[in-house]
Amino acid sequence: MSAELVDLGTVPECWKQRHLLGLEQLSADEITLILDKAEVFRRALDGGQRRIPLLTGKTCVNLFFENSTRTRTSFSLAARRLGADAIDFSAATSSLSKGETVIDTAKNIEAMGVDAVVVRHRTPGTPHLLAQNLRSSVINAGDGTHEHPTQGLLDILTIRRRFGRVAGLTVALVGDIMHSRTARSNIWGLRKLGAHVIVCGPSTLVSPRWRELGVEYSYKLDDILDRVDVLNLLRIQFERQATRPFPSVREYALLYAMDSRRLARTKPGILILAPGPINRGVEVTAEVADGPQSAILDQVSNGVAVRMAVLWLLMGSRKQVSS
């Protein structure tokens, strides 16, 4: 492997964040900055660089109170790629079972010498509460149905890498909009970068009030297929629902699953995204998920680069290194 220089440049004056709690709080310039730095890391990773020691001596803890595969693993990998120590916290075997509060748990872990806390929790606002009580940087890895900022960023990076831009594109978020923190982060980020956003799904999961965020809504996927540049297919989150929002999974798939028949009616060059985990045959069929229009695995790769950019911007270093 060559000792290629990883040139991240300097951090512009626009970046003044100590935490990443959501894309709602970020400006278009700040979102673009994260994407630009993530692009540098993605090129370095694609070039074979697996160690970029910008955060040597730093420590990041994954404080996850909900299950996760991609997010937890990619944050751990991102920290290690940057030379930081990564610690995975298990709520099931912690002192929470003895009555300790989330704040006390986080403060005790911070006291061990932690520089950043990546938190996922079922209660909206938990990362914001920790940010008010910790000295460490806090990164929201999903708080209930509120936001999932790094997922929104990696989705947007995937779009930008495919089209070379975000402004002027039409992006449809399809599925369980009501319960999706990914949808909210995508909406904030895409709108700030100039995309037109459509939310689409059953009327029980898509409210006309989404228009208040400047997006279009539709109850029929077939009505918007020929207009969109990107389809982001969201999972139905049964675990967050008190009642079933539609008669059956079969009926949902009939009306909203992206299959080869619907794909044939889309614009040339359509980009298919899905934040995962995907339910094959429900949100998307196998031939579409594994087809050339799909960037589902690219999203995962971009997730590591995005999280490296976020950790670097929040935790630390402003220098260039060669690996």
C-alpha cells in the first residue's frame, strides 16, 4: 500500500459543533462539510488505506440501548480506522438493571476517559439530554422516532456520489414515514441541499402535515414512479406500532414493494436505496435489491466514511497524516 497523503485540509469557520444531535440543527454548509470530508475518507478506504491515525489516543464509546448491526459496527470500525479506541456498551449486562439512570451510566463511563459518546435510545431527546450533562462530544445514533443523522448523511452521500449533486433531484422516501427517524434526517438534509422530497406510504403512516416541512406527500407509489430520481425504501417498524397500520404485509407489498414491474416504469438511472435491515419481498424484491440500480451496499460502505468524518470533526485533529 502506498503512503498516500490523506489531505483533509482545515476546518472552515462554519463548523462550530461539539455534538451531532440531528441534521435539523445543521446548516447546508455544515452538512456539505461533513460530506466533503467523508468523500476524502471514502477515497482513502477505496485506495486500500485501513489506518488513518488522526485520532490516536482518543476513546469513543457506543452507548446503545437498542439493537443495531450496521450503525454500531460502522461507528466502531470508523473509530478504529482513525486510530481511536472503541468500546461497545451492553445495556443488558449494565447497572441499568440495578436502577442506575442513563445519565449516571454515561457520566461514569465518561469518567473513565471517554472523548465521544455515540448513543442510541428508544426515547426521543436522549442524546440531547446527555449533551447537556456530559463534557464529551455526543453523537446521536438514533433517538426513538426523532432523528438518525449519520444515516441521513450516508444516504445523501450515496446520492451525491451517484449524481454528482443533490440540488434539483427528486427523492422519494417510501414506507413507514411516521415512525422513521431516518426519514426525518433525510428530509432535513435533502431539503437544505436543494432536493425536492416526496414522502409516500399508506395514509395511516403518511400525514398531510408533512407538508409543513416543505415536502410533498403521496399515498400511491405508482403515481410518482416516473418523477423520482431516487427511491429510499424504508422498513415497516412493527416494533414501534401499537396497532397494525394496514390489513396485511401482503397487501402492503402489493401496493408499495419495489419490484421489477415497477422498476420498468421509473426514470432511466433511478437510484434505489434502503437503510436496512431490508425485508425482502416487503419493501423491495430480491431482483431489485441486488440489481444494478441498487446502492444498498454502497450505503453501508459510505456509512463508515461518514462516521469517520463526524468523529474527526468532533473529536479532534486538524492535521494531515500519511499512513
